[in-house]
Amino acid sequence: MPKVSVKVKWGKEMYPDVEVNTDDDPVVFKAQIFALTGVQPERQKVVCKGVTLRDDSWANFKLSNKALVLVMGSKEEDVPAAPVEQTRFVEDMNESELASALDLPDGLINLGNTCYMNATVQCLKTVPELRTALLKYDQSSGGGTAGALTSALSETMRALEGGGAGACAAAVARLLHALHAAAPRLAERGAGGQLAQQVMSSSHVELVCSEADEPPTKSSETFLQLSCFISQDVKYLQSGLRSKMSEQITKMSDTLGRDAVYTKTSKISRLPAYLTVQFVRFFFKEKESINAKILKDVKFPLELDVYELCTPELQERLAPMRNRFKELEDASVESALGTKNKSHGDSKKEAKRKTILPYWFHNDVGSNNSGYYRLQAVLTHRGRSSSSGHYVAWVARGDNWLRCDDDTVTPVTEDEVLKLSGGGDWHCAYLLLYGPKILEIPHEEEEPMVTDITGEPAGDPPTALA
């Protein structure tokens, strides 16, 4: 039976009643298949009952009437074309190619020991309210020396938003000039003629005498940052903050007429939206007359909870929002367990809309109403003293992190950021900038799950002045 009628199946297509003459060479049958499917003979794999058809012989390829013949292969036009440009891997790219491929932002050129200023600006850029205010700032508004500094910072921020390397270089030069005019001490130069590097800090104190029955000295003072003093026992940021908030000092007692031991305790009565933490890594060595550096490894978290550092009154005010975070976390766990236990099927779901709750108290815009913070920038120092070495900014951008080393910006991982805790000559975290942890409530279209926390209006959104 040299002639048979078979069914040819190619993908989802079925071609019935295809006549095949086995007296002809197999390439003739493949030519018929090409006419039907458009698949070139050299791209075809023809199979019947588990046997593959060869080009030169029918051999064991037995056909009978109504037999099913499977064809595998794709049309030439369906095959992806070779790329016009050769694929480049990230590991093989130089810094400029990497910045272009990953859409990395511009950096700031070092004008001679200006790395601390450059790193600080990159950290400030992560505060959205401040960045927005500076981009909208009217540079013709005047304001004397302070106004000139704000104007220069505004110009720098605009250059970083896409002005290019040339604009960034010009802007940072004007910023340096304005900074020297506003703070002349920063214009001091070292023995080598370069700008001296500067570091500033602040603290607040409350005292109770431990040796005499005298009323405690209570005061309310503002502070610009929290300080983490590094001792032999401090291994984690939280323990360093706690030790700073409660310690003993010696001072003159008016009651005893001599020096006495006082217990210094501090409690936070208001939390800012953005919290700066300084690692006190430098101390003065009299023998060498330098500010030496403490290289000890002190771990810091990506998420920081400062609830225990607050006054009882503030803790009470923080409780409602903290409960909302706990409720959302519990609901997420229950949802994950429920999804896991469901039978497999069409798991596609439309993304739920989310409501972002205010992170500030309704009567105190610019505050933090939960005590929860998320790390968004790290300023590091590499070197052995405060008067030498190099400063670098490590900033969060969405779910990713960037290393801003003056005018060189490269992507890094969270693990690399957490390794900045110290312990060697590599970069050590000197300043941490934490932003408010944002609570996003998912809800259904029909029944929004937004619950009023305080029973009062949320207030206006925060501004850079908050």
C-alpha cells in the first residue's frame, strides 16, 4: 500500500486526509508538510507511533490509513532573530556603561575633602518632603546668607534630578562657597592646604543626684539626633542608645557642697518623622593629639523601634498606630496561610487598592506616631581618624540601594549595607538616617478597611519645615 491517507497534527492545527506516497522519498512528504504549515523541512521533526522519520529512508516509519503524524518545528519567521548588538553583562561594563544601563543617578564631584558634604547631600535627598521643597524653592527670594545656602542646595538638588555631570559639578562648587559663607569654620584648611574635615554633634541631659535628697533637675530640650556611644559591652545599636539614655556622671552638688554622682536619664517626649542616629566613633588621643576612631562592630537594623526610649505619655499616644501595624501583620499571616491551604487553580487576583495612613499625629505634622522607622540612608567613614579618610553615602531607592561615592554611583545590596557595621578598615557607619515606616492598608472595592485611629482629622501633609 504505497499510498495512504493520514492526519497531520502541528501544534494546535490538524490537517486531515493528507495523501502520502511511500514510493517517493521522505523529503517529498516533508515538502507537503511545508506547504501546509510553513515549517522548513530542515526544521521539521516528523513522528508516528514513537518513530522519527528520516530524510533518506522510510525504514521503520510505518504508515497506515488514518494514522496520526505529529510534526514539531517552528516557522523561520517565528524564530527570534539574533540581536543586532552583542549582549553585555553587568560584570563586563565600566562605570559609565553601568550607570547608563541601570539608569543610575548622577553623583557629586569631590572638590578637595568635600566628600562629607557630598555624602550628606545624597542622604538628605532621600527625604521626599525636603527634596520636593528644595526643587520648588524660589531662588530669587533672598534671605541673606541662609537664603544663599538654601538656594545653592536647591540648585544642587535640581542638578541631581537630571541636570547631568556638568550641572552637578557647577552646583556643588556653588554649594561649597555658600556653606563657607554660612559657616566660616568649615572653610578652615589643614596643614596640607586642603579643607579640614568637620563633624558636629548634640545631646540633651536630665539629672538626679544619687547621694543626696535633692529634687531632680528636669528640663525639656530639643535634640537633632540620637547618639550611640560605643563601649566594650555595646554590640547592637539599640543597646548603645539605651546606655546613652541612662548613665552616671559626676558633678558639683549644691546640697553636699562637693562632687557627687548623678544619674542622667533621658526619655523622648516627641519623635521626629525622620530620625538621625550618630555612632560616636571618634575620641581624642592626647598622646597623638588626634581624634582616633573606634572600629568596633556595632550592628544596626533595617527597621528600628524606639518605643522603649519614649516617655510613658508618648508610649500611650503611640499605641493606637502600633496596634494597627500588628493587626495588618496578623491579617497578612492569616491570608498567607489561607492561600496556601486552598486548592490549586486560577490564582490570578486583581491587586487590592491600598490606603496610606498618616505617619504623623494630627496636631503635630512632622512627627512619628508609631515609633517604627525604616532605614533609608547611611553615611560611612573609612579611615583611622576624623581628620582623614573618606566619607560615602549609601541610600535607598525603592527596594534597592545605591552607593554614592562622590561622583561614582553604583548599585549595592541590603546585605552589603548591613556589613557597614564596623569591625575593620572597611567603611563604618557613622550616621544613620531613618524615615517613618509607612502603614498601607489593603481593602476591597466595596468595603474600605480604613479605620480612624484618633477620631480626629489627620491634618495637613508634612512639609520640609516640619
